[in-house]
Amino acid sequence: MTLQQRINAFSKLGTFLSQFSRTNIAQKEGVAHNDLFFDGMKHQFKLARENNGWFTQENILFALEGWAALLTEEKLSEWMSGYNDAFAKAQSQKTVAIIMAGNIPLVGFHDFLCVLIAGQNVAIKQSSNDKHLLPYLAKYLEYVAPDFKGRISFTEEKLPAHDAVIATGSDNTARYFEYYFGKKPNIIRKNRNSVAILTGDESEEQLKALGEDIFRYYGLGCRNVSKLLVPEGYNFDSFFKAIYSWSDVMNDAKYANNYDYNKAVYLMSLFDLLENGFLMLKEDESYGSPIATLFYEKYVSKESLDLKLSQDVDKIQCIVGDDKNLQGFTSLIPFGKTQKPNLQDYADGVDTIAFLVSILP
């Protein structure tokens, strides 16, 4: 397959996914193989939810909306134009193994996309928490582009022979990955979390948007904000008022159970808490907060804050903030946008396409 053929295949997948949104699920005219796949896709939502209680239809559809917006011929072509023509010429039969996490719906799709659009074969070991959606989309790809057949495989057992590895997990599993895959070309990802920097000058709209960064996927993604960095004397009243629209999160029994459990643990441990009935704020230097909890830490100056973030760069996935209030800080993500990454936004800042270029013959 040529690079253009691969782009065309994924853009057709994007058109298929565009039929599934939080506001409407409806068939569109002219979508390839819709008679075979549309109703089956709706069934996948049910299976995913039954397999993982955190995968609500709302969150699955949010993920699909994001990919539908990105998988267009224009955006895929623009993304690939940032590299040389290696993929256009390569006829590589290398196999890249991907070990995926399962914390949010289709969390491993970007790696899957990178490997296939780069012309490589892919062998996938999914998390048991997210095992329904991607195989179905892979089958759709094989229908719209039959040349993909035989180049995509899934396994629940030992990985087949492979030439390189992309593995995502925790700090503990990363040691396991490094032991077993360290001799092959690899990308091994560890724990990361995202933070938001507040100055006290944020608008109500910005703080409302921050709620999306905190609560989307129940805060389970590495791009979800799990910690606030606030100035000394910061008043959280405006923050709590702005995020109140997310109070319905307590209607989910799993989230509510986590809230009640963590609150009991904190109170028994005599920790000081700020809370509003659906989110707890705890002062803590750590980055990875439990479900229904947001850590916060105070800073005394923007200079000290910049130093801290520089020292902890390997622990942080995204930094959210208003660049007008934080001049001099780079790579800030606007409020409400952490779970809407672009194709060029690589996990841990490691360019997956450049890695795949490096292993081409």
C-alpha cells in the first residue's frame, strides 16, 4: 500500500465514526460498508460497557467524536507532510508489537494508527479492560482496504515475533517491559499525570472548561488533570462554583463509591480536605490523585513554579494554563482541551512516527 492509500483508508474510517456522536447516532448516506458495520458498532458500546463499568456510552462516544474529527484526508496528509517521504517509498514488512493500556476507551488507537500509516505490520496485546472497540475498527479497516488483511493481529497470549515494541503501563510494569523488550527498539511509557496552573485571574468560562479536563473519563486518563498548582492564599470558591455542572458524576455508582471510600480514608487519617459533595481537594506534593480527588500544591512565585515543573518533567503529561497569565511558560494547553489532542500530540512527548522511521531498513 502507498502512503496515500493508507491515508484514504483511515479517512474512510473517520467518516464511519462520524455517524456516532453524543448528540446523535444516525446512519449517513454513502458510508462504505455501513450495512455490515453500523449496527455492530452500536453493539460494541454495549459490550465495552459490560466489560468495563467506567466505559459509559457518553465517554465512548466522546472518544469516537475526537477520532472522527482527526481522521480526515486533510488532517492525515498534513500530519504526514511533517516527515520525509520514507513511508511513501518503504515496503517494510517489519512487525511492531503494541502493548496497550485500558484506562480510557481506545487509549491505544494513536499507536495503532502510527504503526499502520507508517506501513508497518502491527501485533497488539490489548488490556482486558478495553478489548472490544479496536478489533472491530480494525475489521472495518480491512474491509475498506483489503491490503491491511494479514498486517493486523491481536493476541491475548504471548506476542508473536516482532521487531520493535511500543508498551504503555505503570512505573512497575515499565521495569518488566524493559527487562523483556530492552534489547529491541522500543518506546516504553511509565506513569504520567497532568496538571493545571491557576493564578486567580481565570475567567468563569476557563474554570468551567477545566472541569472537562478533570472529570472526562472520570479522571482516569494520563491527560486528565489530577493536580492543581495554585498561588499562596488562593480562594477555591470560584473553582468549586464553576465546576458544579459536573455534579451529576455522583450518579455513577462506581464514582460515588470511590468518593465515599477515599473520603473515609482521608478523614480517618485526619487529613485536611476541601470538598463540595462530588470532588475532594487535598494538599499533596504527589501528581497521581485517586478517583474523586484532586491534589493541589501552592507556589510562591512563577519562577519557583517553573523550576518545579522542569524538575518533574518526566512525571507530567500535560500542563494546562492561560498563556496570557503565564507568559514565559511554553506548551501550555488551553482549559478544556486535554482530552482533545491533535495527531501531532505524542504521548510523553516522544515522536512515535520518528521512532518508526528510525527502524525502517
